[in-house]
Amino acid sequence: QVQLVESGGGLVRAGGSLRLSCAASRKIFRINVMGWYRQAPGNQRELVATITRDGTTNYADSVKGRFVISRDNAKDTVYLQMNSLKPEDTALYYCNAQAGVSSRDYWGQGTQVTVSS
């Protein structure tokens, strides 16, 4: 079974930076969109950023200008560079990939990001 494995989370002070990475455990055929979502305690999971196969990006308003998403199609890997982090960015961050003609969803287990004030 294919899994997405996230890494790079941790504890950082406000204003700091972190870089998240997500890779598939084995090759996934035709990944169309890759993205990052997050869920804080008591909140619903929300979109952070997505990137299509041709590099078109989409960001939540709350992270525009601070976060940058990128991907390596050859490695089925997606990255999230997070700068100027704020306490409200604290959440469990999940990697997502949509693949194939049916846009099948793949999810990672999540990586914790904690930003202290």
C-alpha cells in the first residue's frame, strides 16, 4: 500500500522557519495535485497550499507571502517552506496527493508544527 511520509515538523519560535517534506513510499502513477493541509485542535482540517503537476500553486490567504510550496515530479515529493511563522500556524500538517483519472486521494500521517510566542 502506498503511503505518504511527511518530515520536517518541530518546535520553532514565532518569526522562525521550517521546511516540510513529503514523499511517497513507492511510485504513484500520474500524481496530478499535491498539497498540504493542517488541523489545529478543535478545528477542521483546512487547506494550506496546493501545486499542480505543471507548477500552478494555490495558497490559503492566511499563509500567502509566507509559505512556498514546491514539488519534484520525478521523486513524487512535495515541499512546504514556511517562513515568518506565527503561533496560529501551530497544527498537525498533512500531505495530500491526488492521482490518476479518478483523482484518488492519498494522505500522510501528519507532522506536528508548533510555533511558540
